[in-house]
Amino acid sequence: MSLRYFHISFILLSALLCGGVAWWNSENQGIAPLTYGFGAAAAILPFYGVWFLRKSRNLV
């Protein structure tokens, strides 16, 4: 597995983990800023993944 695909899989795993933590925190009446922060990270990470794929296509 190349470093590029490892990076993409790590981004995907991180997005899923952030979404799970945000959901768990909201279900257990946790601290609201943590819920929003993890939710925002779960929403932004896929966009970063797409940006990284486009940028890394031109690398050797």
C-alpha cells in the first residue's frame, strides 16, 4: 500500500471516528462545543481527502 492510499484511508477512518464521537457525545448530553467540533471535523475531512487526491495526482 502506497503512502498516498494510506493517507486517504487514514482520513476516511478519522472522519468516521469524529462522526462517531460527535454522535456519542450528543447522545450522552456531553459538552456541546465538543459535539460541534467533532461534527465539523467529520464534515470537513472528506473535503480535505478530495483536495489531497487532486493535489497528489500530479506528484511522481
